[in-house]
Amino acid sequence: MDRRLLVLALGMFAMGTDNFVVAGILRSVAESLHTSISLAGQMVTVYAFSFAVMAPVMAAIAARLPRKLLLVSALGIFVTGNVISALALNLNTVLVSRALAGLGAAMFAPTALGVATSISDPQKRGRALSTVTAGLAGATALGAPVGTFIGGFGTWRSTLWFVAFLGFASMVGVWTMLQSPPQPAPVTIRERLAPLRDARVALTLLTTLFAFGGFLMVYTYAGLVLDRVTDGDQRLLAGMLLFWGVAGIVGNIVAGYLVDRYESRRIINIGLVVGLINFCILPWVSAHTVTAAIALVTWGLCGWGLIVPQQHRLVHIAPHVAPLLLALNNTATYFGLACSGVLGGVAILIIDPHYLSLAGAGLIAFALILAEAAHSRIMRKSHKDGPAAKLASEY
């Protein structure tokens, strides 16, 4: 295994952990900073929004910077943001530092994927990308539960120190192991956003945004939703989140095999429908350990299993700009996460947090409508193009 890819994967692991670990320490943050859980939940919103907005902007602004310098700088900003969060004495400082950490992640993630392809043999590029993205997938299964577990023994600040250490280790690895990777051709912001003019692309990206806005709304406030099972114990919560994370990895892998055998439309729709039903019954099944674990596994399989068929659909819509579309899909995911923090924070002020999944189900239902609208547009375009109709109808 190429050690250069491993240090990039470690950076993705750190950023994925930082993204998802907040759900497990939210109650501790709120109590420590003397604020509400709803306001503390905006830590997720600020980080995700910073990432979503700044990823395409920084990719264009920093296009001419040496890749190694950009990666090290990004990790330095990410680590600094988490150190400030760990030392912060009030929520405002935490939120500003979360935006800073999100900026570092926005600079690192797309650059790391680009570097992974440039330093690998052409016939091994897919494997290189999967190695680096495995760090992000692993964060959902291991990073977030481990970080939550650490917070259960120490404080929420211990968790953020853990994340900062991961980022620092990756920074040292990049500095020492990565030489001078090839410089890609610069792409302007206008060029990056040009695919959004295609209604098929726009509707597919909106599907991602609303689906993950619904799926991740409950995750952000998982400590409240599952408190009847965990009784507020962060270590028990970490164990429950482990079910979700492992199921997410399995769902992602299985979806990769399924899209090679079945049409993307079928996989997307089944995942959204099952996820919708699961969220509709979650307020009741989350009161018992066994049924809550089953619901978490189902949720992980459906939620993370949606990524691959969505990517598959985008690539087949416009294969000539596939990298840009995949980057936009990643941005849509983070916008969904940002929205989930805001909407979920408002919802728990109005309704019992145990019923929060019903609000998430509403977003998932709208995502299903958007997915079908995207398919309709794809079919309409394929009919105009003639021979491509049969192929396009699979997406």
C-alpha cells in the first residue's frame, strides 16, 4: 500500500471524524458552555456550511498553489480550528473556530482526491481514490464512535484534542512523505458551476441535498433521539453509533455492486422509501435497545448506500465533466448536513426530540419526488437523443 495515500486517507479520516463526532458530545458541549442543545447543534451547521461554500471557491482560488503546500496549509488550518474549539470558553468562539476547521477541510478534501489520482498509475486510479475515501467512510464507523467514547471518559474538549491530533499526524505525514505531485490545470468557479444549468444535474444534486438533510438531521441530535436507550451515557451512545457507522460502510460497498447489476433509479428509490419508513417508525422503536439498533443499521444502509447510485447517475448524465459533478455532489451533501443542523435545532424547540425523525422523513419524501423528477428529465433528454434512450433509462 502506498504510504502517501495512507497519510491522505488519515487526513480524510480526521475531517470525517470532526464532521460526525459532534453528535456524540453535543449534550456535554451545551452543559459546559451554558447554552441550549439546539444552539450547540449549530457547530455541525457552521462546519458543514463552511465546507460546502468554500470547497469550490478555494479550489479555484488556490488552483495555482503547489499541491503539497496547499495540503499542509489546509491541515494546519484544520488543526488550528480544532485547537481553538478545544480551548474555547464560549459558544461564539466555538462556532468561529468550527468555520475555520471547515475551511481547512474544504481546502484539503478535493485536493487530496486530485493528488491521489495524479500520483497513481492510470490503471490503479480507482483503487487510489477508494483508499483515500476509505478514510472518510472509516470515520463514520470508527472515528465518530471512538471520539464520542473518549469524550465519555474525559470531556468534549478531549474529543476535539483527539481530532486535532489526527489532523496533525496527517500533516506531518504529508510533509515528510509527499514530494511534488503534478500541478493540475486551473478551473474557474464559473466552470465548476456550469453543470448546474442542466436540469438533470440540478435535480439530482437537490435529491442529494434533501436526502442527506433528512438522514443527518437525526444524527446531529442522536443523543436526544436515543436517550431512552443510552440514558445520557456517551459511551453507550458511542456503541449505538458504531452500528450506524458500520452499516454505512456496508451500505456503501453493497451499493457499489448493485449499481453494476441494476438500474440506479431502482436503488435510489428503494433506499429512499425504506429510509422514509424507517424514520416514520423511529420515534417508537428508538425506545428499546434491540429495535433501536435495527433502526440504526437500516438507516446506515439506506443513507450511505445512496451515495454510489447518485454518483453513478451524475457520471452517466455528463461523463465528460464527471470530476466536477462528483465534487458538486459532495458539496450538496454538506449543504444537506448544514441544513439539518439548523432545521433540527428549530424542530427540537417545537416538538419532542424523539419525534425529530418525522421532520427528517419529510425531507426524505421530498428527495424521492426530486429523484423521480430527475429521472423524468433524463428520459426526456434521452428520447430526443434517440439511440441513447435505452442506456439513459437505467438512470
